[in-house]
Amino acid sequence: MSAPLWVEIPVIALVVMATGADVRSRRIPNRLTGPALLLGIAVHAVWSGPAGAGGALLGALLAGAILFPGWLLGTMGAGDVKLMAAVGAWLGHPGGLIAAVAALIAGGVFALIAAARHGVLFQSLRHVAAWVGWMLSLGRGLRPALATSGIRFPFAPAILAATVFVLWQRG
């Protein structure tokens, strides 16, 4: 089932504007994400009634919740989480959930590229391996320190890639 134009055009416009802002200033403005989130839910409510609003709300909650731990750990900004929630509102459920997972994958690829460009790829992979090992042990033993390479990059391009992926998959 392809996404209707009333979903595709606004959500692509949203992530393109957010990506531009994030690349320029490393900030995604609340005046962009807040109204987009509310409008996504409202449009689904008008178009599909309470079920549409519920799907949009669920998409927003799940998409934002998936990125929320990154904000708590300080590995991403709150604007990234809010943007993902707004995208989730437009894509609904399960589209928002799929987009959030795809954004994490795309962000991981971007992080690998950034780490390689800055010469810290192997150091970064060792830190990831330590965390994966700890998680696979179900948290037994000492939790590894949250070590980052210090390299910061905008995450909105990963959300843009994920959004395009979800819309392409629907088409």
C-alpha cells in the first residue's frame, strides 16, 4: 500500500527542513517539530477518524521512545527525539516504528563513516563491542563506561534516510 500524498509531501518537507537546520546549526527547532507532531495527529484524525489519530499517536510514541534512551545517554539531542516522534505521527503505526529502527541503522552507518574519517574507527568499535557484550550478558558484571569518540554529527540526515526508506517500501 503506498502512502497518500497528504502524508508523503508534509513528512518529506519536515525532514528536509529539519535536516537543513541540523546540518547548519546542530539544532532542530521546536517550532518545527511541535506543530508537525500535532498536525500529523490531527490530519490522521480528520482523514481516518479516531483510529487514524490513535495510529498516529502510537507511531509518534513508539518512534520517539526508541530514540529517547539516546538522549538520556547524551548521544543525541532532544530535537532528534522530537523530530522522530513527529515523523512517527505522520507515518503512523507501524511506519513510525520502522522508521525509528531504520534511523538508528542509518545513524550507525553515518557514525562508522565519521569515525573512519577521524581515525577512531577501531577505538569506537571496541567500545561498541564492550557494550554489546555487556548487554548480551543481560547486564551481569560491571557496565562498561559510556565512552564516545567525541565526534558529533547531525542525526536528522539519518531520520531523512529512514523516512524515505519507509515511504519507498510502502510504494
